[in-house]
Amino acid sequence: MIPKLYSSTALVEPLELFGQLIAQAPFAIWVAERSGKIVLFNETMKGLLGIVNPEKILGTYNIFEDPIATAQGLVPYIKRVLTGEVVQTVVMLDTSVESFGDPKDPKILYVRCLYYPVTDSVGNFEYVVMLVENITQPYLDDLALTKAAHEIAKANDEMVGREQVMIGLKKRIAELKKKIAERKDAL
């Protein structure tokens, strides 16, 4: 049973509309069965991961056995979705490690993932939906800004240090001038 959807007009084909919503979503979507095996994904996911052969993914690829999530220690966290929890992660995806497409064109992507459970009409867990947003460019922009801020702080520290040396040298010059003047007066 599909939960009630609310709209201003009666939808003739709500399932067709739902399919179009997933297919045309501007973010990548996986749908996995309870075991974690992918049963559906959209074109945006295909493009994001460079999937060449969808048949190699569907029914075989398992989000709970993902080598990148495993390497980053995220699988136990992601599996919390099985308890009904909505789970959010940020993952560095190295397509040279996990290749869905052309391994000759590896990429490093930073993606934000949102996992949520889908239950049947009596509350039994059936699917895991994973929404994936490519945040590579904003992440790299933030990283560049952080690096620039660090470099500015470092340059400022160096400048303050040099100013302190200059102040010390000016004091030393003033002391030497005073001693020279005192010697001239003494002679």
C-alpha cells in the first residue's frame, strides 16, 4: 500500500510521475533491497559514477559491502539505516579503487550521501534509498579557501616576527647611536 500523497489535482498515473521524479532528479539515487543489493538507480547516478554496464550493478553490487565505505569505516554507521534511522555521510570516492565505468579515467569525488529506509504498509523494512550529491567542487573550493586562510595566517605570523626583529634592530641602533654620542661627548 502506497501512503497517501497530497496534490492539488488528481494524478492519473502517480507511479509514472514517481518514476519520472526519480529518473529526472538532479541528484543521484540508488535503491537497494534490505540486504543492500542495488535494485534501481537513476541516470544521474549512472553519470556520476560513469557506469557503463548497469546490469553489472543491478542485483549484484551491495552498498553494505562497498570497498570505499568499508575502508573509511562507514559500513557499521550506514547499516544503522536498517534500524529505521536516517543516516548521512560524506565520502571521498576514488574511482580508481572502485570502478563502475572506465578505469582509465579515474576521478576523486567527494559525495554527500543520505540513506533512509522504506517500509511496507505494516512497517516491515523493505528498501534502503540512498541520495547522493556530488559536492566535489564546493569541497575543493572550501579546501582552497582554508589553505589560503592558513597561508595568510602564516604570512601574517612571519610579518609580525619580522616586525619584532625590526623593532629590536631599531632599539639596538638607537642604543648604539646613544653610545656613539656619549663617546663623542666624552672625547
